[in-house]
Amino acid sequence: MSEPDLPRHLEPGVLTRHGDLVETSIALGSEAVDGAHARLSESAVEAGSPDRLDLTGAVLADVAIRDLATAEFRSGDGSWRTVTLSGGRIGTLDAQRARWDGVILRGIRIDYLSVPAATLRDVLIVDCRIGTLDAPGAMLERVRFVDTTVDEFDSRALSSTDLDLRGLEALAFTDIRALTGATASRRQIEAHAPAFAAALGWDVRDEASAEEPSR
């Protein structure tokens, strides 16, 4: 994983719909920002608290997004390459059908992270707190979690290669069978043993509740 390659000097810029920005520093205010289908490279999006940030269909390359606080961040159908999203809090991060290559999420609180039918390659999620990770039908390749918690992980129809879950504290997985081939710790296996048993069709009961044999 590598950080975005940013020049030492960035010119101030304004994010607009279908805009094309290179080597810019973008300051976000408190109003909604429409940057749908924009192209952004070698740039930084600085701290801000817009009501909504819309990057639907946008193409980002070598971009750092810092300390974003917003209720809604739309990035579906977009393409991110060598992007870091660090700090702040996001209500909903919508990245459905997106493509991420070399993306780092670091130190963020996200209530709802939605990546259905997305393709995530070489992605690192570190020191994040996520309420729901919604990933049905997503493709995860070389994705790793470090010191991250997820309340609910919707893994239905998910496919993965080199998925490392050892740094993830997840309360529940929707479909444990979809995680076939992932790397997990012994502690995680023990914590989710009932879910694994259910996936195998086992009827698990407490020993204390077993019926006494008839005499």
C-alpha cells in the first residue's frame, strides 16, 4: 500500500460536476458539494462538513481526502486509484458498483458503508469503526482489516481472494459461507463458532438442556 503521490504545492480549486482538477487543494464548506463525474488527480480534499458530498461516477487518482464530516458521501460507479480517506465521520458512504485500487480507509467512523457489486483490490481498512458493512455481490481482492470493528457485515454472494479478516472485530456476518478462503484468527473462529455450525447444518444445543435418557 502506498500513499497518494502529491506535489509539494497545490493550487486552490473548486470541485464541480464534470470538473477536471489536477494538483489542487479543495476546501469543503458546509453546503452540499456536487462533484459527480469529475476527474481529480494529485490533489487533496481538505477538512470540511458538507451536508452531502457527491462524487458519483468520479475518477480519482492520487487523492487524499482528510477529516471529512458528512451525513452522505456518494461515490457509486466511481473509480479510485491510490486514494486515502482518513479521519472524520461519515453517515453513509455509498460506493455501490465502484472500483477501488490501492485505497486506504484510516481512522474513520462510518455508520453505513455500502459496497454492493463493487470491486475492491489492494484495500486497507485500519482503525475504523463501521456500523454496517453492506457488501452483497462485491469482489474483494487483497483486502485487509487492522484494528477495525464492524457491527454487521452483509457478506451475501461476496467473492474474495486473499481476504484478511484477522484485524476485524465483527459482531455478525450475514452469510459466513461467503467467506470461504478468507484468513481469520483462531479467536475469531471460536467467537463465530455457532454461525459456522449453522452453515454446516448442525443443530447446536446447550449440554444442560439435553433431555435425560429414558429408563
